[in-house]
Amino acid sequence: MKKKIGVVLSGCGVRDGSEIQEAVFTLLAIDRNGAEYVCMAPDMEFNEVNHLTSQETGAKRNVLVESARIARGNIRNVKDVSVAELDAVVFPGGFGAAKNLCNFATEGAAATIQPDVARLLKEMAAAKKPICAICIAPALIAATLGSQLKPTLTIGNEPGTAAAINQTGSVHAECPVTEFIVDVRNRIVSTPAYMLATRISEAAEGIEKAIKATIDLI
């Protein structure tokens, strides 16, 4: 029986959703490691950003509908996914992880979490099932689980984000782009990806290693 790995997407595009390359590397790494991915996203609206200008357009889009682009339509509403169905869960980066799945981008350590995502994360942690967070997504994990579990996480070495992660009760650890951090006690894996990557191959290498480490924790 293949291990089932949830992949929580936050839209389609680095400025307002999931970082597409990180998401694709995640799906590829899961498949290469002999597991099966289960894509999911919350059903909610977000403000669209023009990826050419980095400016908001004034339009709204739907996280689940946009995430379906990456998943080739094979995606579920996160609220309908049970922890019992999953062996682990992964959160690719992109601003959507910090703006749609939570509001860490504006609120920092005081961030609130999208309710369906918070439920899934807390239930995965309670079940001691592995959690992997990529790029900025460790901030989501910190904001959700920091006060309770005090996990060790990395976003690389960006001081402001690291300080906000520490303010949640979590512990930030510096990490090179092609490596990852494992919090063995809490079964949480994190890797910097495009928080540090200057080349696509660097992001891919770190994600590949982090996904393998996550599957090894199952």
C-alpha cells in the first residue's frame, strides 16, 4: 500500500498562491519516493496579484479553483480531508501560505489561521504524523503550533521572519538552501527553498531531500 501524502496548496503563483515550482517539485519527489500525493486547498477567495508587476489587480480569485491548475484538477477541499486518510502532509511555499492559509504576511507572530487548515495541522500533530513545510510555509506551522509544541523550524536565515517565528514560541534554526531541518520530537521537516534559492536546481535539491526525510518519518 502506497503512503498517502497530503499536499496543501494555496493558489497558483508565488505572489498570491503556491510557488508553482516548489509545488511541482513536491509532487515529483513524493512520486519518486514511491508514495501517493493527495492535493487539497481551502475553498476561499483571495486578492489576485499581477505576477508581471507584483501589484494587486483588484480582482478576486478562489484558492481551491486556482490550486486545481497545479493539481491538474485532481484536488479536494481541505475541509473534507480526514487525518485518518493521510500518512503525512506537506505545505509548499509561495505568498499564499502566508496570506491565504494564514495572515502571517501582515500579522507576524499574531497571525490567525484559516480554520480548515488549522484543524488539519492540529490533528496531524496530535496524531504524530509527519508535517513538512517549504520556503515561507514554516511560518504557518509556527503560527499554528508554536505555543503548544514549540517546534524547531527553518526558513533559511532571513532575520525578520526568523524573529517572528521565534515569537510564536517556535525555535528558528538557520539552514542552507539545499538542506533541511528535522524536529524529530514533533516530526516536522522544513527546508528554505526559494527563501534562499537563487537557482531552480537549489530549490529542487532541498525539497527532494525534505520530502524523503518526511516519508522516512512515517
